[in-house]
Amino acid sequence: MSGPHHPLIESRQSLIEAGKPIFMQIAEQIENDIIDGAIEEESPVPSTNEFAAFHRINPATAGKGVNRLVDDGILYKRRGIGMFVATGARQRLVGARTEQFRTNFVGPLLDEAAKLGITPEQVADMIKNPTATERKANNS
């Protein structure tokens, strides 16, 4: 089997994390590349064999990650040519990630702030001026 040939694959290091299914990491890597603009809409993505060779994993595992994105409408197959990023994929991914961010970070942040008697306006001020907040804490 020859090595990966897609420029995106060749330009990065393998970043497989323990404890998270590899197919999910492949899907997230593609999603991140779409969001970051490294892979544009209607552009090809690396093949499952390229992912498999690069990460030294089974092609079926790489295929499972890619097929998850096909099922989600982020990628589509061109028979005999490969996988491509669907039109509107970036916007859908950003929308989904924004909701995840709100659920996973903003909600818990505001819940903890409320427990401490910190208003949402004060949280916003802390975010806008983090050094001012640190100075106030150090002067107490």
C-alpha cells in the first residue's frame, strides 16, 4: 500500500486520541478542516484509504467516519471519483457547533456564575476584559 497523497493528509501529523473512537476523530478532523476553510465546499476530501494509510488504521474504520458525514449531508459521493464537501456544509457545521458550544460551555458557565451571584452582564464583562477581572482579583 502506498502512502497518503492528498496534500491535506501529507501536511499534518496523526492526532489519534486514546479514549475516543477513531472513526469519530476522522469525522471531526474533516469537520474542522471544512470549518477552518482547509477543505472548501465542492472540494474532494482524502479517500478512506489515504486516511487509513496515514493513521495506520483499518480502511473500514476510516470509512465509518467518512460515511457518518455522508449520512449527515456534509459530504457526498461521486461514483468512481471520491467524496466531496457538500454545498452549505460549512454553514451547517458552524450552526451545529454553535449549539454544542452553547450547551456544553455557555449554559454551564452561566449556571456556575448564578451560583456565585455573578450576573450574565458581569460574565460578559469578564470575557470582554479578562485582564481587568484578573487585576480586580489580585487587588482584593
